[in-house]
Amino acid sequence: MTLTFFDQFMSPTMLGIPLIALALTLPWTLFPSPTSRWLNNRLITVQAWFISRFTHQIFQPLGLPGHKWALLLTSLMLFLITLNMLGLLPYTFTPTTQLSLNMALAVPLWLATVIIGMRTQPTHALGHLLPEGTPVLLIPVLIIIETISLFIRPLALGVRLTANLTAGHLLIQLIATAAFVLLPLMPTVAILTSSLLLLLTLLEVAVAMIQAYVFVLLLSLYLQENV
């Protein structure tokens, strides 16, 4: 069977059973659990510091009603970072390269922010569809444009995460294949290509963390508009 570069994004199966559920469940076992000791180890201390800084930065602009989302968004942030980072390991599957999974995360959370805005302050939520001082002739056009942009938000969330991770994985595989092919022919060029691959891998580690942060940050901004 001929393999292509896109086969790495296929959901693995065993005995006809998709293993994406296993790939989504196992990362939760890697998180260190707090202990009752007075002094924690370094890993738990770093995790607590990271969660504290993240919640402070994300929820500082939000009011008290938005703080109810702290547990959900923080858990989502840790979950996405773990999935993205584990996907950079060799012979692993990255669930966040699947658009269906990212849309399954983006659509319900975006819809929840919209429903909260419609329930708590419907006038303010609908006011986003029509800027103040708009000429009368432009009102129907602007309402249509703003409505379309509102419904594009979850699609943009899912596609952004999928496209960035997919492009990074493809680029890493292309450069790694080139270095492997050039090694017996031009060793010097192969070594330079491998150095480029190392730098690209470090960049992908940063992209994996940044994209998870951007996903949650945009959700918090949508929540800020409706709370």
C-alpha cells in the first residue's frame, strides 16, 4: 500500500474500532494531582503557577459572571496543550488535526456564549449587529454582514487550530523526508536540513502552545462581549 503525507492525519483504528477516544482520554492521566503535603514537587508547583497566571490574564477583563467559566476554560487550555504537544512525538496521532473534533469543541462553547448574552442582556447582544450611527440605507447590509461574521466565528476557531497544526506536521514530515533522502547523496546538505528540522520542531512546540492559548483567548473574548 502506498502511503502519502496525509496518512498521518487519519484516525487510527484497531479491529475496526477508532482509537481517537483513547487518544483523547490518556492525556488526562498525565496531569499531576495536588497532594496534601505542605511542600509540593517542582512539577505541581510549575503547573499551579501556570494555571494562576493563565486565569489571571484571561479572566481579568471579565466580570464576576464570567469567572464561572474559569474551570472550563482552564481545563480546555491544559487539554489542548497536552494534545498538541503529545502529537509532536514520533508515531503518535494528534486529535486536534481533525476538523470535526475542533468544531465539536468550538461550536458548543461559542453557542453557549451567544445564548448567555441573549438571556442576560439581549439588547446589548443584538446591538453588536448594528453599530451606532449607521446610515439608514446601510442598516440591512450591515445586519447581514455582522450576522454572517457572528456565525463564522466557530468555523474560524476550528479551522485556525486545524490548519496551523496540520501545516506544521506536514512541513516537519517534508523536511525530515528530504534530509533522509539527501543523507547518502549530499551529507553536508542533509546535516543542514536536519538543523533546519530541529529549529522547525522548536517552532512547532511554540505553535502548539500558542494555538491552544489563542483558542481559549478568543472564547474568552466572545464571552466578554456577552457577559
